[in-house]
Amino acid sequence: MPESLSVKLNVDSLDHALQLFGVNDENIQALEQETGAAIALRGEELTFTGSEQAVRLASSVLDKALEMQRRREVIDRARIRYAVSLAREGQLDRLEEILSDVITITHRGKPITSRTLGQKQYVQLMRSQRMVFAIGPAGTGKTYLAMAMATLALRNKEVERIILTRPAVEAGEKLGFLPGDLAQKVDPYLRPLYDAMYDLMGVESYQKLVERGAVEVAPLAYMRGRTLSDAFVVLDEAQNTTGEQMKMFLTRMGFGSRMVITGDVTQIDLPPGKRSGLVEAVETLRGVPGIGISYLTHRDVVRHELVQAIVKAYEKHERRR
């Protein structure tokens, strides 16, 4: 076996090659770091140098990136790194399958797609099951994808309304010092849900839907005593529910409804001695027909790559403990 191998890859044009490299060559630098191959641009040819394994890996990923570029898909460091991880597992061809699955279109015309295999499996569960639990770290798109599916269901008239809720774990003494009624006190906790809905629907459309009762954003405490029929219900930050709150919420489900429960079990803010209702529910309901459970990891983080590194480091630390 040769210690070094050089392979050339033709690009459509010099402009395409420069776009592929990214700002300050950041995409190629990421590929070199991940694979160990050295990559150089000479005219309209990319030259890969290094060990046979490194060169084969880097050239296959860049070939796939060129295909994506021809379809005018965004190429960035995060996608390059994820493509390398798929290639190592022999699943590089699935990258196209993942990115081509459009969930819905935002009010600005931007397509919302899965960006990782874990996200795609999560979306498939939401399409096939009436109730889905999504557990994973920050930045994995748990809530945003659930809300995208809820928006799609409302547009397609599969449900009559969307209900978004989350627990306010400090709804006692600390909130008591804030001005206003309960709704105003818990509003900061619901702000991330508003922001996502504005992005998906636009502010004006969202406000009109709220006015006619087609969209409701409310703290979990407002769910007690209700039956939620013909609704797409999303419970966010579910790791901060108690067992009693979770049972109360799950039993609100009515005919024609779908529920998605999301949370990060590594960020539980409950008082010491209180067990998370999300952890308890997943243990209790695993295997129940009609209920799906999706586990997302650091590999599914779609925020800044440093967030992925932080989540991965914490996962390792927890395993060592």
C-alpha cells in the first residue's frame, strides 16, 4: 500500500471551486482537519494528497459536495463535517436523501429540511406516530422541527389548531416579583416559541391565527382540566416537568390530536429530589403502540460547530462520572 496517494477531481469552473472552498477556505480547511488529506486547487482541478484512506475519504466527500452545489444547496463547515462522518460509516449517499426531504416552506419561501440522519428519523416518527418524545441536547432542532410539522399540519387542515406550551419552573417566588398577571410573568419563558413561529409563519399571519384561536402559546399550568382535540400540541422543555405534570399533560390528548414532547435530560432545572417527568414518561411508555421516541445526540447539533464540540465534551464527562 502506498504511503501517499494523489487524486485529481475536476470542478465545473474556477468560480464554483472558490464557492466550494468557502470564506477564507473554511470548508476545505474543515475537510482537511477531518480527513487528514491535503487539498490544493490548481486551475479547475482539485488535488488531494495523503494516505490512501484519507484521500479516498476527502475526494468522495468533496465529490458529493460538488453535486449538492450544482443543485444550489448550501455548503458550509457543518455539512462538510457531517458528510465526513456519514462517509466513514459508508452512508454518504444518504446525505442527499436527508437534505432533499422538505418538511415545509417558511413564509419567506425558505425550505425547512432535516439536516442530519437523526433529524430525518425524528421527522419520520412525527409523520407516523400520534405521540412522539424527542430527547437530545440544545441545538438539535427538536422544538423547531416539531413546530414546522405543526405548521404543516395546520396548513393541510389535518388539525384545527396548534398549541405550544412549556413549564415555567420558576413560577413561584422569583416570578412573583415581576409585574403583571401570570401570563405576563411567564411570557419570557415562552419567548423562544414565539420566535420560532414568527420565523415559520411571519408575524402578521401568526397574530391573525392567534386572534381566531388557531394558535395558542401558553404555560403548562393552563393545560390542566382541558381536553385538547383536533390539535397539534408541542410541549417544550419537558425535562422540567414533574411526574404529575407530565401525566396531566399526556392525558389531555383528545381525538384527532397529535403530541410532540421535547426536552434535554442533561439540563433539568427541577428542585433537588424532584424526578423529571420526561425521564419517567419515557421509561414508562417505551414500547406502547402509537408512541415514538427519538434520541438525538451531538451529531445532530445544527448550531455553531463549537456547540457540537461542547455537547460532545459534556457527554464524555457524564460517561466518565
